[in-house]
Amino acid sequence: MTSLAASEHVSSYYAATANNTTRYPPLQGEHRADVVIVGGGFTGVSAMLHLAERGYDVALLEANRIAWGASGRNGGQLIDGFVDSERIEKRLGADAVRITDQMGIDSRQIVVDRISKYSIDCDLKFGYVELALRDSDVRNLNSWLEAKQRANYPHEMKLLNRDEIRSVVGSDSYIAGLVNMGNGHLHPINLCTGEAAAAVSLGATIFEQSPVVKIHHGQKPRVETTSGTVHANKVLLAGNAYLGRTEPKLSRKVIPAGSYVMATEPLSPELQRELLPTDMAFIDLRAALDYFRLSADGRMLWGGMCNYSGRVPRSIEASLRPGMLKVFPQLDKARADYTWGGNIAISLNRIPQFGRIEGNTYYVQGYSGHGLAPTHMAGKVLADIVAGESEQFELLSKVHHWGLPGGKWFANPALATGMMYYRLKELL
Ligand SMILES: Cc1cc2nc3c(=O)[nH]c(=O)nc-3n(C[C@H](O)[C@H](O)[C@H](O)COP(=O)(O)OP(=O)(O)OC[C@H]3O[C@@H](n4cnc5c(N)ncnc54)[C@H](O)[C@@H]3O)c2cc1C
């Protein structure tokens, strides 16, 4: 939930190695722009840069700092795909799937192109592996690979069997893996602040430490902080799991859930080569998945443990370390230098939510844990709607999203029960 007391980035490996320390001033007094964006994570910053590139006068208000929320705390895994095809087909039909599949491929491309276009120094590395723990996972990986091949997927992919998987991950836990050389990993704060700087160089204005407390909708909307107002033609809401009560119509449509990451001390080059010799990003296929990779300075970044109650564990390290040691007992002696967590916004049907509140206020939220690349596409779709191009927005805003009776605080136990059901199914 956004509080009026603005804060700095949480302590993390990313904050400690951020290469852009630019500070933007808080909003003071009256300001005018074509478009005002609320929230300075990947969604808001992506929209800002798309708009600035098209010549719009755009202002962005961030309650804390650019990339303060999930965008500056995530696993840094750049994974394409926008939304699960089956879920879209069920709701919108096969033609819609063709559109959203292409959006998924393009979402990753936006990130890669921007890093290159604006020379953003964010440790981008290619290579990503989905890991099988069970025979059913192997069957899934096989059918996903076949589907990608049928669809002429543009990136190199390869299924590694039980013998071959050891060539990318030094663990006995996995029985197969699907390698995708189009995906990869990067330093998320450095990506987001690099994109923000690019937008500012094109004329965009950023106000940090400027929590929006009131939005006036309508044909000539305006947003207010306690010290100023921005008048605009369009408002874009990009607060995702942290929007809180800023827009009550949105808060009951998603559930914030915590995910947590631990960064070990830098590992010796020999240990890095033993554990992850090809320096790719990894996830397993469970509902409450583990995700891991090496940082640029050779730490194990280990993430997982989705927490549906919304309560931060007393010790993140104590919660994550057993899972890490099960996969990599070799890390027994590795010290944890950083631990942190962040909120993801879960959409009950796992489809990102696009919509219009009223008048000229639009939003996207609910990436359900996979958002680094999708937020970049969502930012483009928001910029398109400002420019009057609405095909993808109209399509996705047709998906119905149930509100949660009583709001998220009542809903969390219900979600926890639902997730337990999937965990049980997995265990069985
Ligand atoms: C621990 C963790 C690991 C993850 N790992 C991955 C991964 O490896 N790969 C992947 O694809 N996805 C991952 N995700 C998901 C991904 O990070 C998110 O989907 C994505 O960053 C969401 O971006 P966003 O801009 O929509 O929201 P956020 O980054 O959360 O940004 C929202 C911003 O809005 C601001 N805000 C809210 N309310 C107001 C207000 N009233 N006024 C002004 N500002 C406001 C907040 O301060 C915040 O900075 C992970 C998430 C977490 C938490």
C-alpha cells in the first residue's frame, strides 16, 4: 500500500549496485502535460518512454523512487510471452490468441531494442531454462517446444534430457530442461532507471517522492499530491500491487502477494562454473516456483516462496535457504549478503487487466508474477491508446475480471486456500 511517507529503494543487491543515482524532484504547485502517469515501475516508465518517443508531453509521478516497487526487486528474468494462450482462447477465441502471442514475442523485443538504442548498462545476458522436476513437467516442456516450433518461434530452443541438463545446472534435482536463447536476465533497477533517463532526455518530466492522493476523472482529468496538481488530457495508472487505495475501483481486482529474493556473497569462479556454467536464468515449473541465476558479480540470486497472506516472513533467509540448499548443497557455506521482497499483483484468472476507469483514465495491472517483459508491452498499449490506436487495448479490456468481495484483506485467506489447492494437486 502506498503511504504518504515516501521511501528510498529497499536494501537489495540491485540498490547496492545501481548505476544511476539521479534524483528527480517532488511535484510542487500546478503542472500541465498531455499525459500524466501514476507509478514509476516498468509499466509507467515504459509508457512514458513510448510516449516521449512519439513527441507527447508526459509527466510521471512516483510515490517513492523510479523502480522502487516490484520493478526494482524482481528476479531480473527477461521472459517473453504476454498471457497464457489457452486462457485467452477460452475467453476471446483463436484470433485473439494470434494477437496476444505476437504481443508476447514483441514484449521481450521492446526491452532488448531499448537496451541497445539507449545504451543501457544493465548486465543483459541471454539464455533461460525451464526446469523439469517430474515426468509430467517433461511432457509439458515437450509439447511447449512443439507448439513453438509449429508457430515459427524466432529464437533458438532446445530440450535437454536428464544427462544433458547437467551441462547448464550443477544439481541433481532436475530431470530435463527447456533452453530458450531469446530470453535471459538483467539488472532491473538499472534497466528501469536507464529507460527513465532516456525518456527525460526526450523531454518527459519525472516527479519522485510524489504520492498521488486524489484523481479527478473526466475529459480534463487532474491528479493531486499533497503539494501539487498535474492537469492532463489523459491519466495512465501504473501502480500495480502498490496502488493501494489510490483508485478504489482497482484495488479489489488484484491481490498483492509477496515474493522474496536472496543474494549470496560473490562465489568463486570455480563454484560459479560448477553451479551455473552457462550463466543462464532458471525457473522450475511448480505453482510456487523457485527462480535463480548468477548476478554480474557472481552471486547466486535465489528467489521464490510466494506468500499469499501478504505477511513478510520474519527471516527471508531462513525461509529461502533450505530450498536453495536442496538444489545446491554446494552453497552450504555461502553467506547471504542481501535479502528482500516485493509485491506482485495477482489477477484471479492470471490475465493482465486492461481497462478504463472513466473519462480519460486508463490502467493496466495484474501481471501475476511475470511482468518484466509484459510491462513493456503494456506500456506500449497504453501509449497506443493515448494516440488513438486501440486494437490491443480493446481486445484485452474485453476480458472480465472479477472483483473480490470485501477487498484484498478479506480475499487473501481465500487466495491462500486456492493456492493450497494447486500446491496439493502438484504434490499428488
Ligand atoms: C520478488 C519479485 C520477483 C519477480 N521476478 C520476476 C522475474 O524474474 N521476471 C518477471 O518477468 N517478473 C518478475 N516479477 C514481476 C515483475 O517485477 C512485475 O510484474 C513488474 O515489475 C510490475 O511492474 P509495474 O510497473 O506494473 O509495478 P511496480 O514495479 O510495482 O511499480 C508500481 C509503482 O507505482 C508506484 N505507486 C503506487 N501508487 C502510487 C501513487 N498513489 N502515486 C504515485 N506512485 C504510486 C509505486 O511506488 C511503485 O514504484 C517479480 C516480482 C517480484 C516482487
